[in-house]
Amino acid sequence: MTNHGKTRSTVQPEPIIIDEYSVWVHSNIEPISESTGDYEFDGFEYDMIQYDKNEYIRLMAERVDNIAEPDGDYSQKEMNAFVEGMMGGAGIEPDR
């Protein structure tokens, strides 16, 4: 994992971007507008973390394990929240 910290862009980032080697997670996305003398910036500021794909898969597997009930089953509510969070983060609408 590489935490790139606060990042700025003139283009609104997607919450999750997957490329050939990495998963990029953008959070706390806020629109900003600044003027300093002759310099103006209209864009977005956000936290950016880069994961190796295998590292991200392990992280997601751990999350699933953490929502398991003592008997190993998953409550429907917890699984729905997990899946909706994952799909929403990737810009995919869940089927209802």
C-alpha cells in the first residue's frame, strides 16, 4: 500500500480505479476553489491510496471474514451492506 495523501485534480476522480497492476482508492472527495493572486484552481481534493491488486483482494477477503457470524454464516444485512459498498465504490448499481 502506498498512501499518496491529499491529492488535487481538475477532474473528479472515481472512488475506485483498477489498472493492470494496482487498485487506486480515492476517498474524502471534496470540490474546492482557490484563488491566490493570479493563480486560480477549481477542482477536487481527495485522499489517494494505491494497493497492489493481490493486497487489495486480501483486504477485501478480511472484510468479508470480519462480518461473519460465530457459526460462519453471514447475516443478509451485513452482506448487503458489504456488496453495496463494493459496487457503489466501483460505480456499479446493485440489482434490486
